[in-house]
Amino acid sequence: MLVMRGAAAAAGGRTLWSGVDLEVGAGEFVAVLGPNGAGKSTLVKVALGLLPLTAGSVELLGRPAGSSSRRVGYLPQRRSFDPGLAVRGRDVVRLGLDGHRWGVPFPLLLAGRRREREARTRVGEVVDLVGASAYADRPIGSLSGGEQQRLLIAQALVERPEILFLDEPLDSLDLPNQAAVASLIGGICRDSGVAVVMVAHDVNPILGQLDRVVYIAGGRVAAGSPHEVITSETLSALFSTPIEVVTTSDGRLVVVGEPEAPEVHGGRHGHEHR
Amino acid sequence: MSALAHLVAATAPARHAVLGPGAHLPHGAPPPVLGANLVSDLHELFAYHFMVTALAAGTVVAVLAAAVGWVMVLRRQSFAGHTLAVVGFPGAAGATLVGLPIAVGYFGACVAAALVIAAVPRGRAGSSRGAESAVTGAVQAFALAAGVLFVNLYNGFLNGVDALLFGSFLGITDSQVWALTAVAVGALALLVLLGRPLLFASVDPDVARARGVPVRALSLAFVVLLGVAVAAASEITGSLLVFALLVMPAAAAQQVTARPGLGLVLSVALGLLVTWSGLAVAYFSIYPSGFYLTSFGFAVYLVAAGVRGVSEARSRRVAALGRGA
């Protein structure tokens, strides 16, 4: 699905990470973790071909990244819709299906009518899949963050992608919604065999579903199963500073002493760390 | 006083350029009165050629403005629309001054301003909004000032300012109607062609970009389309009241429905309703058409907002009942 070899990326003239080797197989659930500004979103954008690599190579679905394919779903970092936006959730999902095609649907012709019916059926399927049927006909601006997020996941799924990139889909959701959306994504991955690459701030809501984690810190990357990577030894080596990983009684992992990466945009903040 | 009358008489052949309210009355004829007999009133409306051309031009403009306006309201670009309209005023006044048709002035100024707006790179959302709106405000004030100067330099008609700013449906020629129709058909064809990608780029630019939709190019194309629609609407409503046709029907439609297709159709229907009723009532009235067009547009918007309020209250009550059961 996704293969990165000796990859490196930069932002604002500073190398974010380098020497990254990564493979994501079909139906795998991979989390991209790390402190703020480490380059998690950049990793996703490089894989999609939206940003260039400074070294190495990246292949997506057997082709160089950037030859944009419909078999790739993408949910960018949290967008919230203008509260007054008068477009139904169902229409936003539909845009994921044919929003890139010129013109407007033309249901007056016979072929147009059939295509229209197929499109509506498919949109209905994914809206059901994410459990959004009850509110898909309301204006998307009037929906809650969790409801919008489910519809956006439906939008990313509507073209039946083989691999799905999700950038912090749990961000700014409350805890019950985080758990619900996480299990939804895990279920899609298991049941539909879609590979999922998900950027996350906190590993715990998805810990039970993960096949592998990619941890970015200090310009380097560690990859492996969650219990290999999120350990005191691995993270201490990655950050070059003592890190302690504590497992709580309910199985949650807590990383103690994790330093935040320096501000990527630099300049204004000088050498100050966030 | 006699000097002024002489001046008006000397420039009478150019009356079609800028006319004020009531000027369509033939000398000595009694003013038309809106009677109880609607059929004969309608008959009278269509008896005058200038009224038929006004209704034809109004129809074309209403359809174009309502469709483009629907996208403008969706994209939250009303401020850009207003700027284009205000820049149209010196364009039209300047065109009159140098002896060009007013329409050339409106279209030239609005499309040129649209190209300037499109060429200025927009900063990231939020970061440079303040500076951007300050610049636009300054440009708007200067445009109005320049327009007033041009009208005064022309010094033919004192009520010319009225017509340019607040609209006049009089003196629209057949060739103007044909030109408006050609422009509107072209603009609407482009809008249909851009269709879904424009909606995608307006609603969800990040994903649209990732899916290969040319978001920036679409935004440029739309601002130019907006310039064309504003110029066309200005010919009927004047520079300051273009929102009667550009914003009010579209905003009313978006109050009532969140379906894109239905919203567009509703916006056009409301635009036609406002235009036809506004022009018809203005014919029987001594007050300017811009007042009626805008008031009817505002009434439509208020009704739509009321409908939305009622239906939201009802759905809240239904939801509350559902939870209670």
C-alpha cells in the first residue's frame, strides 16, 4: 500500500525527519504519533504527494506519490464548517464521490438518471456505515463536532479507497465521541480491509485496534507494534533524553517527560521551546 | 431657471442614458394608476415598449444575479460583491462622460476590479483580513468620490447620480437586452461547467485540493463571474442596490433549504418574483424602482427567515418530545 524508503522532509528550511523506512500493508491500522511540530501531518502530506520529499522515495499503491488516485481517502486535520453553511451533510459526502467532476449532475438523460441513482445509493451506504443517517439531511454547519467528523469519514470512504489517511480525527471531540469514532475507524479497517494511517495526539483511544505505530521525535522515527515502540527504552533513545512510559491499571499508556519539538515556523519565537 | 431648462432641452436626445423616476410619462398624459382591474393593468404594462424591454432585461439579470449570488452567499464573498458594485459607479459615470454606453462602463469597471481582486494574493484565512477590509474600504470610498466627480463634470443631469446609484428601469434599449442576454447565457454556461468542483472548493477546499480540484483557479474564475453578474445587476438596480438581486434571493433560499440544487432554483425563482413585482409596481408609482426591488427582496428574506425560525422551533419540539417518550 504505502512504502517509504530513506525518506526525509523539511519545513521552513529545517529538516523535520530523515531516514524514514516505512511499509503499510493492506488492511493495517497504523498510528502516527509524536509531539507537536514533529512532522506528523507532513508525513501524511508527503505520502499523498501534497508535499515534496527532500530525500528518499515514497510509493503509494505501487505508484509514485502524487499521481492522485481515487483509491486513496484523505481526512485533513480538523476543519470545522461555518455554523451558517447551508449545505446538507449528505451533499458534503457526495462531493467526495463526484465533486471533482466538471459540470453538474444531469438527471434528465437516462444515463444521468442511472448514475444519479447509483451515487445516491452509495452515499446512503457510507452514511449508514458511519451511523450518520439521523442527521445527514441537516445543514452541516448546524451539526456537532462529532457528527461532522463522522460525515467527513463517510466522505473519505465514499469512493471505496484501499487506504485511508486521517489527520487527528479525534482532535477536539469529547471522550465518549473519541471512543465511538475510534471504534468506528477500527471497524472499517477490520471489516472492509481498508488500510488506515491515522495521525493521533493520544494513542490510548485507538490502542486496542492498532497494528503498528510510527513514532516521530527529534527528527527520527521508530516503527513497530505499540508495545515495542511505546516503551521507556525506545522513546528515551528516540528523544535522547530519559522518558518514562507508565502503564495504568486500566491498560492506558502514559508517556512522562516527553519534550515538545521546537516551533516549526521558527523566526518569531527564536530558540524558545513551546 | 430658463438656462437650466434650455440645457435639458439641448441634451434631450441623450435622455435614455440617465433618466430619473417619472420621466417615462409623455407630456400631458395622466399618470398611470394601479386600479382594481389587474388584467387591464397588466395589459397597460405591456403596451409600452420601454416597459417590455425593462421586464426582459430584468428577467435576464434576475436569473444571472440569483444564480451567481447563491454561490457568493455560500462562499461568504458578499463583501467582494459590494466592492465590485461600488467600483461600477465611477465606471458607468466615466463612460457617460466620454460618450460610451453606460453598460460598457459597468462591465469594464466591474470586470477590471474583479481581475484586481483575483490577482491580489489572499493571505491565510484570518491573518490579513483586517488589512484587506481596510484597503477595500478605502477603495470603495474613493470609487464613490470619483463617480460623483464624473457625474458633475458631465453636468447634464442632476438626477443622473440617482439613476446610477439607485437604479432606473427606463431607457433600456433592445440592443442592451440582447447584449445582457448574451452575457448572461455565457456566464451561466460557465457557472454550470464549473458546477461541482466550484461547490467542492467552496465548501471543503482542503479535501478538494487533495482530490485534484484547482481550488485557486476556481476562485479566480468565480470572482470574474461575480464581476459580470454585478455589472449586469447594476444596470437595473444601480450600484448601491445590487444586493437586492444578488444577495436577498440567495440568502432567503439558503434560509429555507440546504439542498444545493433546490436552493439554486429557489434563489432564481425568488429573484424573478422580486424583479417582476418590483418593476410592475414601480411603473404605477412615482417612486424609484430601486426602492421597490429592494423592499420586495427584503420582504422575501424576512419571510424566509421566519419560515426557518418556525421550522427549527418545531423540530426542536419534536426532538424534545422524542426524548421524552
